[in-house]
Amino acid sequence: MLLLLMVAAAAAATLRLCPLARAQPLCRTHTVRTGKVFHTRQRIQGDRLYFSSMTTRLIKHPCKKNVALYLGRQVFLTTDNFESSLLPFSIPTSMQVGTPKVTSAHFAGPVLLLVLNQKVYIYDYEVNSWNASVGIKHPVSHLSGDNCCYSGHPSCTDISNSVFAYLHGDQVSEANIYFSDSCGYTFQKFAYERQTRHPIPVRAQGAETPECGLEQSGFVPRDQGPFGVLPAELAGSLGGVFYFHSLSQVGLLLIDQGKAMFCYSDHPVNHSFGLPFDYNGTLDILITPGQKGILIFWFEKSLLVSWNAGQLVDPVEVKEGRQIVYSSLSEAKVTIHTVAANENELAVLTQENHLYYGNLGVLSRSLVKFADQNIWSQEAALMFTNVGMLEILTPLPDSVFLAFDFQKCPVNIQAILMDPKLQVDVCKVELLQGEFENKMYTIDMNSALELTALMIPRPGMSPVPLVMVSNPHSLGLQAVIYEDGYTYDGNTKHRLNISLMQQHHWGRADPNFTSSIRRPTMSTITVDIANKEISCVDLKPLTALVSVGCDLEKKIVIQNEITACYNGILDPVALQDNYSYVIERDAYDPNFRGQKATRDLVVHYHYEQLGCPHLVYYDTPWKPVVELWRGGKFKEVVEAEYVLLEVNGLFTYTYSLTAGTAFCTAQPQNWTTILEHAGDKGLFAWDRENYVSCHTDDNKAPLRWPDVPYQILGGPTDNKVVFDQRNGMYIFFLSIVDPHYSYCRLETSFSVYVYGAFPMSVIPQESTVFLLTGAILLTVWLAYFLPKLLSTEKGLRLKGFWVRLYGRCRQSCACWQGRR
């Protein structure tokens, strides 16, 4: 059967808390105490940090599972999951932070970011070094970011490197928001504009992935100054700024008169706001790992959850048995102390010694209340150490040593759920697996991705698998399930075949629903079981991250079957031996404006990069054959639009078509106009991001000069390069500019040797024609005049003169030969 795409509205089911009784203790405590065998003097270097809130937070690094930060009246940083005694975390006095109060913290790739006294500081825990962030000119209180743990893919690295900094509670019209793509080392002012390109720069094909550091920031803000649509459309105070990678949107949380809602930056969700929800108190917002778009909002009296990046935010209901006891947790009269979550699980600890647990699966969002036990204290915190393993952590001061010990109370969720008193249904599925789990894939333009998953239900059960994407505006799917044999014990195996493609290319969605095809996006695909029982602790949803963007395995190659070396015109040995050639001053312009240079140019030929040049006859219109390769395999001949530029400024070539003969409806772009507005892009600035075709309605420039050369090759025209009467080497830069061919900047350089042109004459052409015409006319006149002249008396005397002169010459020659 065909599984339909699950849209965000299906993810709005309410999270339920189910209080149940249990007599058996939840966990047994033990104390971690290390390094205290001998009494040694310990000192805390610098200013001791403390957390601004009365409740605790425990922030785990999503990718480095043993790295975590505890925030409370003391702050602790661990790299071994609190398996050793620790000194309170401090910052060197040389940093001059003033009041060492932490208001926000975030792990950005390999570093820890802290907001201290409204400024951002970076601690590299691998080398034990501190730095102050650069670029923030206004007070900030909070940080937001995410971490991608799938692979070393550049898009994944960009996620981890990206951080927002802002002041919570600022009026939106006056808010100062800063963005960093260097793990917080450098920030720049971020101008929030709805329907703009996203702030993380698109990486060009072959570009190196930046590392965290002061010198690495490559983000250039689009507009400085006020926000793009403020204050006319947006009002209220700022509750947060987040990059929702699961939706490829920058989300701005607006708070106004006890209500809050998200607005988004890009089409199509920028045309409306998320649904408003109650905002009572200051909500702490937790983005769960995995880029699935799951948000948890909480403070002491409220717990809210969103499964679609804030578009729908629902309160948590309290359910006892099958009955709903409270419509929201605030009616349950409990005080939340701390919350912990991983990719698929959620735990809540209250001051009433209540511990709740639940999964974050699809359509199976229920929490189980475990038995009360004296597990709460003011310093207690929660953290997941593994799937189904929860730990209640409490720092313990030492009367002798400055280092704190840690009391741990590990909770085995699976063991507790097996108690029949909890009346938890058994899991209906024995196995759910897929090779794509926890991997990252790339779908470039006009590409598709095929995935498979295997589900084995328990005998007699009929679970319903669900396949969902977090960003249906960008990524479309089709899934088919069928029986695929039996296990050894007779269970039926069900196979899911999942086809993924850009939503734009499926042709099923309205254009007002799909993301802009020109903008790279991301989406998470998840395979889960509908209404999955809470006892399915080990049955995690299958998740993969899909980048709808540049496929870095793609490259373009120029077909080079006929070379100048093959025909003996050039010697490959000489080309490799520091070969150089001279471009005459009349043939090139170093400024690429078609003006003659003042001196000749010596060019050194790079054989390792260019190889032997392609051979082209000067009098034959020509265009290169561009091939697309992926992973070392030929894919196709590129028919998309591309442009050429001779890298040394040679202008002794033109094009066979003009703007008029290319049937342009608007004035086409050319290298002159592109280079005038190149800015920091440099010489090779013409690419898919700034190209506008002259054959589309998007180009509003009127066609004023139809006779100018049309400088775009490929696409719907048969345009070609026409060389002047000049033999020699040309080195071309080629760039694919068609924005609908690939998200990559497909570029290459290659060489051409033009032959067959005769040398240009030194005598002006007009003089040559005049002299040749005069000589022909003189010859014709003599052929007519001389015969008539010889028939007259004067002609006979002239003829006799030449006869006598000839006879005398013969006699003189004979005498001279006799003397010899």
C-alpha cells in the first residue's frame, strides 16, 4: 500500500502524562569520588561561575557523548560523563568578565560558548584556552544553535558552526541579533528579513570546510541596519532566534500580551505565522538533537512541545489510565525542576519527587509517571547516558577538598517498564531497521534517492509504519510497503521502499507550497511506528538527514579528443618543461574590458592542471563539449547554460549570436556588467546565483541593444565561439550558470590552441587592394597598346633599337667568355 506524506499537522497530537504507581525504588544511588586519596592543596584559578536560574540545567554535547556542562549554583564541565570529581568551573581573571553569572551556554562543534555578563566567551576544552567573541556591539543574554553528528559533510559542519546571539526580552523593532558561522569566535549583525536567502553561506564545489576560529568567518550580512520587515509587521518582545535546519528556516519567536508565536524567514512559511500559544513566565527552549524539528518549551509551571519547528505548539496533558485528568501540566499543580531529552526520549523531574518518562515518537506521545522516591534536591539534574538509560545527577561538596563529588542515581527505563503494575502494553514490533539510519545524504537538482527499511511485527500484530519528512515544502516522498518473506520463527517481514525527490519535481504540490527551487534546503526523513507503545524503548525511529543541495561528488570535464599534441603541433614534453608563451599587447586587456594593453604578457603554462590543449581551427565556429562526472563515472553531456572567460584577458574572439539572433526578450547579461558588480567575488563572479536568463519573464531589463554579442553558450541556443585571425593559446574559465541544473558551482579551466590563421599583413589592406588593382589595369593597357605601337614607323624604329642592343650584348658576352 502507498504511505501518504505526513504533513506537520499530523504531528500535533498531544503529549500525555500518565501517573501510575510503583513500589519498587527507581534507582540506587552511588557516589563518584576520585583523586582524593592524598590530601593535596587545591586552588580554583580565576572567577568561579554560577548559573542565573534557581533551577538546574545539564547540557550534553549531542555528538561527544562524554562531554557535558552542569549549570546550577556551581558550574561543572566534564569530558568523562561525570565519572570523576571536579573542581567548579571558572574563568581566568585576565578575561575581566566582571560578574561571572552564566545566562546561556551552548556547545558549538569543538568549543563551549558561554554568555557572561552579557558578553560571549569561548572555551576550547580540548586545549584549555579562553577567548572573547569578536563583533558583538550590544548586550546579549542568550545563544542558540544546533549540532550535526551525521558526518563530516560541509553542510553538516555548517550546522555545528552556526550560532545566534541575542538579548531575550528586547523589543523586536529594536532588537540586535548577531550571527556567527565560526563557532562563535566572530559575530556579525544579522538582518532578519522574511523571504531572503538563508544566512549560512552556500559552499561552492570543492570549497574547504571552515574550522572554528577567529579568521574563519565567511558570513557577509545581507543588509545592515533595521530588520527587513520591522516594525510594520512584527511587534512584541523577542523570545528567541533559531535556525531550524529541519525546515531550512530562521525562526523568530515573538511574545506579546501573554501569547507567543513564530515567524519564519523564507517562502512558503514566511507568508503566515505559527499558531499562537500561551507564554506564561520565561520559557526555556530545548532543541532536541537530530534535526527533526522537535522543540520543548518549559518553565516551572508549564511544559509545551512542538514537533514541527514551532508551527504548532501544544501543552502537555496529564492522563491517568485512559482518562485525561488535566488539559495541561499547569493544572496538575506540580513544579518542574529540570527537563532532559535526547533524540527520542524525554524525562521530567519535579520538586514533588515525580519523575516522568516518555518517547518522542510519532503519534505515540505519552509519558509514564514512575513511583515517587526521594530523588529531588535543589541541585539535582537529569541526563540520558544511553537509550533507555536515565541518570539523576547531584553534585556533592566536600568538607576537605574543593573538588565536588557526584551522586548518581541511574534509572533503567526498560527494566521499570516491565513491571506489570504499570500496565504498559508490549511493543508490537520486534525489529525496525534500515541501512540509512543516522546517515546523511545529498539530493542535487533533478536527482532522486532510494531508501529501504525492514519491519518485523510481533505475531498477530499489525503495526502501521509511518514515513515522514520534516520539510515537506522541499522534499517529497513516496513509500510502498509489501511482504518480503518470513523469519525463521514464522514472522512476516515487511519491506518499505522509499523514494525521495525534490517536492518541486514531483509535480504534485502547488507552487505556493514548495520551497524556492533555487535555494538549497535540508530535511530529515523519519521512519517510525504509529501509536508506538512506550515499552518500545530500544525501537528507535530510523532517521537520516537529507541535504537538498550541492552534491560534492559532481564535477565537470571538457571533452578533449583532438589535442594539439596528438596532431604534432605542440610537444607534450616541452609543455611540461616550464613552457611559456607571449601574448601580444594588442590582443589582451588585463582589466577585461577589451582595451589594448601597453606591453606584451608572458604566460607560464600549467600542464599539470590544463594538460594538452584542445585543437581548434580558427575559421570554424566552436563550442566545448562539457561532460558531467560523479564519483569518477561519466553521467551525461551538459546541455545547461554556461559562460566562458579567457583568464589572461584575451579579447580576440567573439560569439556567433547576438542578443537579437538569440531571440532574447530582455537585455542579456555579459561579462562587463557582471564584473562591474562583482565586489568581493573577484574575477570569476558569474555563476548560478546571479545569472538571469534573457528568455524568462524574471528579467525585466528592456532589450535596448539587440546587436551586442550574446555571451551565454548552451541551453536553448546554438551559440558558438568565433575566433579572430590569430594563432595561439587560449586558457578559458568555464562556469555553469543555469540555476536549475545543479546547486553546485560547477566550474573548470581548460586550454585551447587555435591554428590555421595566416599572419596579418604589415601593409594596410586598403593600400594592397589599390596597388593590385593598379597593376592589373596597367597590364591590360600594355597588352592593348603595345601591338598597335609596333605597327607604326615609330614602333619599327623602337623595335630596331632593341634588336641592335640585343646583338651588341651577345657579342660582348661572347668576347668575355673567350678571354676566360
